[in-house]
Amino acid sequence: MLRKLWLIFAQTATVCLAVLFALTAWQPQWLPASLRHSFGLGASDPSTGRPAGETPPGQGTAPDGEPSVSDAHDRGGSGATKADARILSYSSAAQRALPSVVNIFTAKETRLPPNHPLNDPAFRRRYQGDRFSPRQQASSLGSGVIVSGDGLLLTNHHVIDTAEQIEVLLTDGRRTRAKVIGGDPETDLALLRTELTDLPAVEFADVEQARIGDVVLAIGNPFGVGQTVTMGIISALGRSQLGINTFENFIQTDAAINPGNSGGALVDTEGRLLGINTAIYSRTGGSLGIGFAIPVSTARQVIDQIAQYGSVTRGYIGVEPQDVTPELADAFKLARRDGAIIAGVMKSGPAEKAGVKIGDILFEVDGKPVRNTTTMLNVIAGIAPGTQTTFRFLREGKELDLPITVGKRPTSSR
């Protein structure tokens, strides 16, 4: 008897719960107010059968008045709000930087070798008439960045090297001639001047604030197709020992950089200049996602010196350095695994006059640590010629301080 009563009770409770669930899901307005409150349904709207204040799907708005995600879906949108679209677009940065990036066209005349068939008048008359001349016109193109409103442009040295004519094309369609103020092959930078004034100069960024993973835009004229913007991130900072330039401190990026981008701008998401695009790592000639830009910190130094002196002056001491590798350290039982081994000393150079010997390990210059040959070159290059500076070496296991009067680094012909 008790078992039969228990089954009846259980079945009744189950049916009641099922009815309550169905009403809660489809007709909550039929429930008493106390139950609706207990279930968190609030007051109902008799016209819709939904809790008062609830907006049907497809008619919602975000708190800031923008269409909601569901509204965007219902209208066939991508599911992102207008606010999201603004965040994900870098058009404002591109529009800010684009007018400051120019196309550079260079030309030079090349003379054919004396034994070339075109130098034979009989050959030219027989096959080509007199249309050909021993002097042939060669042209190339690259990009540049306006760094001063009075007509100063920055580009790569290899873009304008040996050029006899340089023409600049601005984004507004204006063309003008440019001349070279000075170049620095060791950083692959050159400064040009045009006759135009009141130009849209780029704003420089603080490259020290740049971080790996930051979004960047590369602007230039790849393959001569016209001004192009590509997007990527900063893949690495302080890249050196690549064998591209003498002084290297590259920003590495996966933003597409192709031939013709050389001398163009690498900018941040505010349209401010972070670096000058200069090289790519590629086995095909096209972008493989490894590009390099010269940071604006280096560019500023070059611009200032070229603008003032027409060239770049750097310090040097006349030695041939070599990195201290773990293998060398083990083989020669060296006490240090950083620094630069002096593998050669220039005769009558500043280092020899100060007593530097082959085998010495330089690990500090004027209190600044020298970790490898790259830091050594950069530190010494930043010292004004004629300045006496303390160099700390390791010789036969003992530290040695030598005062060296830094000389002027000879001009590179790279």
C-alpha cells in the first residue's frame, strides 16, 4: 500500500515539475508573480509573453548605442560592432603616414665595354640602324620618407648609390628632382633634398617603447606597382650580425617588404615612423616574412650629422675584433665568455699607440659593457674622435685599463 502511494506521489511531482518547466520556458506570464520573481523572470509583457524590458532578438543595442552583436548577425553583418571595426582598422594610421612616403626613381648612364657589338658602327648600321648608342640608360626605383617639411627626404643609400638623376613622386602626383646631401653606406642611409617646401613630414616614434608583437605597417612602392601598405608585427628587436651593414640594430618584421620598398617607412598604429625598410631575407626575391628596418634612433643620428657636416663621423681605435664564442673560451681556457677578442691591431693606430696587443679581450669601454663585436663597434663609433677614453681589457687572466685616444673612422666605400 505504501509503495503504491509513493509511486503516485512521485509521478504527480514529476508531472507538476514538467508543467512548471514548460510554463517557465514558453508562457511565463501564466505563472503567479511570486513564482516569476523566484525564477528571476521579472514582470512580463502581455503583448510579447517576454519579461518586461527584454528586447527580442535582432533588435538589441549595445550600451553605447551601437548595434549589438545579434543585431549585426540578423542584418547580415560580420558580427562585429562599429566600435570593434574601428579598433581592427588601421586606416587612420595609414592615412596619416601615406603622404610622407614618396616613390624614388633614379637613373644613370652606363657605357658599354669597348668590345661590345653595339660599339661597332657596322653592326649598328646593319642590324639596328643608328638607334643605339654606346651609352645606355639604366634606371631603378625605391621609396623614401619626408623627414622635414622644408624638403629633406630619408632613404636607403643603396637606392641612390651611383645615381646621376633622382626624381621623387609624391602621393599628390607632384614630381620633383632631388639631390643627395650625404650618404652613410655603413648604415645604408642617405639624406636627400628637394626643391619643394611645406611638405607633410612624418612624425617620429619613440622606438625604445616598441615591443615584440606590436602591430606595424610597411609603406613603399614594391615592384613599382604603386604605393602599398602591408601589415605585420615586430618579430624581433636589435637584430645584428646579419652581414647586411657594418652597424646593425635592425627591427625585424613579418610585414611584407619587397623590392621597391627599400627606403620606405615602417610605422606604428599611430602612423609614426619606427624605422626605414632596408632589406629582406629571401631565396626567391619576394617576401618570406623576414624583413628588416633601420630604427629611427639610428636614423636621427645619421640625419643630424649629414645635415650639419655632410657626412657621418665615427670613432675607431684600429683593431680587428672577434666574438668570444663558447668554443674559443673552452679552447683557450678564457676566464670570460663575453667581450671581443683583439685578433689584429692596425699599425700606428690608436690602439697600438696605447699598448693594445693581439689576444687581449675587450669587455668594457668607458664603463659600458662590451658583450660582442657589434656592441664594441657601436660603443666606439659613438665616441667623438679625439676623446681619450678608458678601455678595460683582460690580458693573461688579469684586468687591464688602457687610456686610448679615439681616432676618426675612415670613410667606408661600401
